Amino acid sequence: MGTEIGGGAAGGAVSYLLVKFDAFARREWNLKENINRARQDLEIEQRSIEALLRDADSNNDPDHQFTVWIQNVRNQDYAIKDVLDLFRIYQDQETVWRRFKMSHFIDILIKDIKGSLQRIKEAKDRYHHTMPFTRILPASSNTDLPMREAPLFNCNVEAVGIEEPTKKLISWANGPKQRLEVMFVVGMAGLGKTTLVHTVYQRVKKRFDRHVWITASKCKTKLDILTLLVEEFRCPVPQRADLVALAHKLLKKRYVIVLDDLWVKEVWESLRLALPDDGNNSRIIITTRRGDRADSCRDGDSIDIHKLQPLSPEKAAQLFYQKAFSRNGKCPSGLEDVSESILQKCDGLPLGIIEIGRLLSNKSPTKNELKTLHDSLESELRSTGKLSNVMKVLSASHKDLPYHLKDCFLYMSIFPENNPVKRRRLVRLWIAEGFVIQKQGKTLEEVGEEYLVELIDRNLLKANELDFDGLPKSVGVHSLMLKMILSIAHEENFCTVCTGAERNLAENTRRLSIQKQDFELSQDLPWVRSFFGFGIGELKIGSNFKVLKVLDIQGTTMEEFPNVITDLLLLRNLSLRNTNIKSIPRSLSDLRHLETLDLKQTLVTKVPKAVLQLEKLRHLLVYRYNYMEGVPPSDIVQGFKAPKKITGLKNLQTLSFVKASVQRRMSRHLRMVQGLENLTQLRKLGVVELAKEDGARLCHSIGKMPNLHSLSVTSLSMDVPLELDAMTKNPPALLQRLYLKGPLQQFPKWISSLQDLVRIRLKWSSLTENPIRDLQNLPHLVELQLLHAYTGTELQFKSGKFPQLKILDLQQLEQLKSIVMEKGTLPCLQKLIIGHCIKLVHVPRGIDKVIHLQMLVLHDMPDPFVAMLRKNGGRLQCFVHHILCIRSYQQGQLVEDLS
């Protein structure tokens, strides 16, 4: 009986649990279905919000109510993006329990977002009746121009530091050319374009029959500008005849027109139709901060561009002292250091120098006053500060940006002041953040490069260092422009910068930039999407960055790979460059969304098989330069041992530098070299330790890479030949950079067919035949380096050859006795390097006819050779007197300036 009762109770319990479990399963299934539907709804909502933010961005004069409302909407846009990212993690979860926990968490967040959006809508409806919101989409027509802040200009300001450009423009305006000439004066906001042109205009206008000054940024429509011109020239005709009337009024007259602060190309296009060119020596001067506009308008040699530069340190100090210490224009004793620090912030920008100097002129000239202003510059530059005029002028350039470029520009808020950012690094970061929009027929990297060029052309970014081909190696931003960017980034919660003792960070911090010595994050910041560490000390990061996409902690002192990184499942860009880590864990395979893995200048020499699961990987950089005194870094690169199936990563665009001959079993490395043919998307390939017998297979693989732009191949040792003659059928037609290091039994003939090649470096080649004959007709070659590459006694450069070459580097050509440069050869050569050519007894014959040569650099050349180039008594000095800079180095140290 008891058994029956016990059995019945147990059966009842089981039935009860089954009912409960069934109800639980139904709830979880319904929750899963609800979350899927909610995700689709959020994606639609996010697209609508994105459209709203784009439209709101075009509002040039928002009221405070509208600004607050838009910021609330932007915060919800952030929240929706976070939830959508969490859903991607949810889909990747392998265990039921983890999915269960995350589904409930996502459900709570979705309900929070819906409630917040409803409250935002109610607030808008509630206050809309008492004070209408600023119109988001103003009525417009194809003749409307955006209204912008007119340039700050004071005709009483003494023109300091513009004497040379003033002379140049006056000479141009008064020049003998009879045709209509146009000059664009281009530069960033606040650089003094208006001051310069006003100075020129006042000095030359009396020489012209008609003269007029128009501030383009104050005109609302193109018709406004035409009307102003018509009125200035007193054309009594109906508006519809403006163009004809204007042309008639100026016919047979010599006129000068200044169009100040041009933003829109169509303004100039409409005007030029009305302006006659009847050989009367007329002139038009246009100022603009939009270099891209000037370039697009330049359709002939009658249109020129003058790029205005910042003031030199000496001129900047002169202007600052005149404004700040107007009594005598000199810096009081004891204030030199703090004045110099303020001037560094101004970075040669006249607008900043004048406004800061004007503010200081009303204060006591004490060190305390100057230091107080120096330390509070960022707050004074904000809209409520005493230097808000500077911000208004600078921010106009930001407001003019198209929507897709604004986040790219604000990204500069992440980087410390005076810290140039490598071009490729910046583009990859933009891609990881999702800022770059795919275009048909182009890679994301190519589109990102276009974004970068446009920001430079708009004078918002500056190219700090140019590569040999004219492209920027690194970019930066003006110090005062950075202050503006930081202010906007703070207002929009775009980025949080930690430079001091910040303790409590906002929970909704989006991007975190640590710019201090040591940092330990103890807070829970679950919504950080990007983490940057610029300190050189110890850096500790937590495991709570659920949606982190960028982790860039270059240059820190870490020696072990932080295991917490492999929990960052949405990571797209990981850079541990310049750290001392020695290996990476197998759990790296969990980072399925990783696109860039940058381990350059680490101690990592082997990549585990786990990397093979990173199917989205686009850039794999694992190499190190073992720097040695007196040895060029490119000679001592150390690559990495790759898993044999690395050729399965078919999205790779960059692979540097992979070892070709490190496996013990020969068949394995042969398969790896041959398998490279599967990496058809590669743009950059670096191979080291290539055995002689692998050369033909490598050529075959390279022939399957139609998009290859850069190729570096190093032999197993300086005694092992490079066999690269087999690439005769399909050489990479788009190749721009070629680096070959190793003996060549003969010059590979396929190189002569590379019409896009701009740089070639041959090292250890020991060629017996002159390679010049095979290279001299390459139409776009800009740099040629022959380093221990030729064993002959003479190099001859024939007339009309090397049409674009700018840099010629000849080193360790130990048998070379003579260099001949025929008249008309090397027409663009700017820099010539000759090093360790111990048998060379004469400067290149004909070097005196290479008229554009600006620099001659000698490395480890014999003393008698150097002596022949000295100014006092050097018998060959007459052949090089036209070269501006001549320097002699021994073992990497400058020993003599022969200029």
C-alpha cells in the first residue's frame, strides 16, 4: 500500500514537473521567437533613426530643444546597435544555458529601448506645441546654398608673416598675361586667407576699371551672388538677364573680382559663364578652405592654386606678442616658456594667435594669468567660452562634411595631440567601426583611402609625412582643430579620453582612449566599442567589454597575451604592435569576426592553427625588424611560421611576412608556397626564407593574384639565388611596389612589363648585366634602389629615360667606377643617394644637367671623393653647386654638410 502511495506521489511529481517544463519550454520558445521578431523591428527602427540623424545633420541652426531631442535619439541609436551586436553573440553561443541567459538579457534591453523611444516621442509631442522644433528638412531648390559662418576678418589687423605670398599674388595680379587669370587661395579655417587677399586687393584694385569683393558664404542662393555683382557694377536690367547684363558691363573692361570663402563649386561655375575673357588682363581671386573644390575647378593653365601655409614659429611669436603685449610687442621676462607652450597649441594658426592674444591683452601680464588660460583653452573654446569665435570658424568645416565623413573625422579625438596616425592603420580602424560604406568594384580599404584624401583636401586633416609617391604615410590634425573635435566628441558621447585621474566614467561610454602612464579599469563598462591605450606603462583591461570591436594597445609593456581578449567575440581589429608578447593562444579561434591582427614588432614567430578559423581575416601582420646599428631595417626582417593551410583564408589582403622554408618535411612548405595561389584577394604579400627550388612555384602562385600591389621576396640567405624567371605568362599587372632580396642569376624580364610600378628595390642581386636597360622605360617608376645589386663598372642613364623617377639610391656597388647621365635623362630626379661605392672616383657625369636635383646624400664614401665636393677647393664642386642640400654620412652619422 505504502509503495503504491509512494509510487503515485512520485508519478504525480513527475507529471507536475513535466507540465512545468512544458510551460517553461513554451515560454522560452516564445521568447526566442519574440526576440527574433524584435530584432527585425529594431533593424527597421535603426534605419529610420539613421535617416533622421542624417536629415538633422543638415540643420545648420538648431535650437536647444531640438539639439537635446536629437541627442536623446542618438543615444537610442547607440542602444539599438548594442542590442543588435549582442544578438550576433547570442547566435554564436554553443551552449543552451548561455543562450538562455543572454536571451533574457536581450529581452530586457529591447523593452528598455521601446520604453525610451516612447518617452522621447511623448516629450517631443508635449513641448512641440509650446515651442516648435527647428525644421529638419528645410525647403530647398537647386539654387540654394548652405548658409555658413562668414570668416572672421579685421582690416585693422597687421598682416604678419604673409609678406612673401602678398608679393607673389600682387606680381600675379599685375602680370603681363592678357587673358583672364584665376587664383584660388586655399587653406584651413583661420589661416588668414581673407587677410592675405584683402591686403592684395587693396593694393591692386586701382589698376583695374572694375573691382568688387563678394563674401560667398553670406549669400543664400547663386542668384544672390549674381545680383550682388550686378548691383556692384550698376547693371540696370531685369534679374533674368543678370548673366547677359553682367557680361555686357564687363566687356572690354579690365576687372578684378574677389570671391571670398567659396564653399560650393556651382557658384563659380555659374559666375564663369558671365565673365568675359577678351584679353584685358582681368583677374579673379577666390578664397576657400575646400582644396577639393579648387582642384575640381582647375581645368586649364589659366587657373592656379596658392596653398597658404601656417606661420613660421618666428612670425607666430611676433604676432602673438603684438596682440598679447601690445604696449611694446615684446614678451615680458619670465613668460617665455608659457608663451611658447600657448604658441605650440596655436600651431601657426593666425586666428588662434590673434584671439588668444586679444584675450590676454585685457589681463595682467603675469605667469599665473598665462598658465590659467593655457590650462583652460579647451573650455574657453567651447560655445560659451571667451574664445568661442575660434570654434565657430573651425566648426563650419565640420558642419560642411557629408554625413558619412563626420564620424571618420571625429575619430581623431581618440589619438593624443602631436601623435601622427599611420594612414593604413586609420583606414582599417574606420572599417572595423563600420564607418566605410561598400562601393561596387572597390574594396573597403580603397573606399577608406578616398575618405582620407577628401578629409585632407578639405584641410581638416594634414599629411604629416609623405611617402615617395606623394601619398601620406601618416596624418594628423591641427591642435586647435583637435580641441574642437574633442568638444564635439564629448557632446555626442563619441569618445571618452582619459589623460589624468579620471575615476568614474559614464556607463554608456562608447570609445575609450587611455592617454596616461598606468591604467587599471575596475568599472563595468559593457558598451565600450573601442579601447585604445597610448600609455607606455602597465595597462589592465577587464572582461566586461561585451561589444568591443577595436582593441588597440600598441606600445604597452605586456609580455603575455591577455587571455581575456579571446572573450571579446565581436572583435574586428586587434593590435598588440610593439609589445613583448611571445605567442598567441589557440582560443584566438573564438574571434570569428576578426579582420585585422597586427603583431608587428612583437616576439611572436609562430601562428597557431586556430587562426585558420578566422574566415573574415583581411590583414595578418606578424614580423619584426631586429634593429642593428648601421644596418637598414629592411635588411633584417624576421617573419613567422604559418600553419600549412593558411592559404584557406581567402579574404586575406595583407600577409606579411610568412616564412617559406621552416618546416622539416619539405613537402609541407612546398604545399604552402604553391597554396598561396588560393589567396586571390591579396594586395600585399611578404615572403622570407625562400629556397631556390621554391621560386617557380611562388611565381605560379603570384600569377593567380590579379590584385597584388606590393610584393616582397627574400631568399633563404644572401648566397641562395632567387629563381623568379618563371612568371612570364601572368605577372601581376597592378603591382606598384617590388622588393627582391637575394642573388639573381639574370634580371627577371617580366618586371619590365609592370607599367604601374612606382618603387623597386633590388638587394644582394649581384647582377652582372646592367639592370638599367630593363627599368628605364617604366613610365611611373618614382624610386629605384640598387643595393649590392650590380657587379659592373658603369651605369648609364640615357636621354629621355626614367621620366618620373624622383629618388635614385645606389649603394654597395663595389665595382662601380663611372655613372653617366646623358642630357635629358632623369627629368624629375630630386634625390640621389650614393653609398659605399668605393671605386667611384667622380660624381655622375652630366649631374649638372639634372636641374631638379635637390638633395645629394653620401653614405660611407671615401674621403678623397667627399673632398672633391667641398666648397673650398673641391675640384668637382662646380658640377653640384646647383644642388640645395649635400650631406655626407659615416656609419649612419652626419659628419659633414657640403651644401
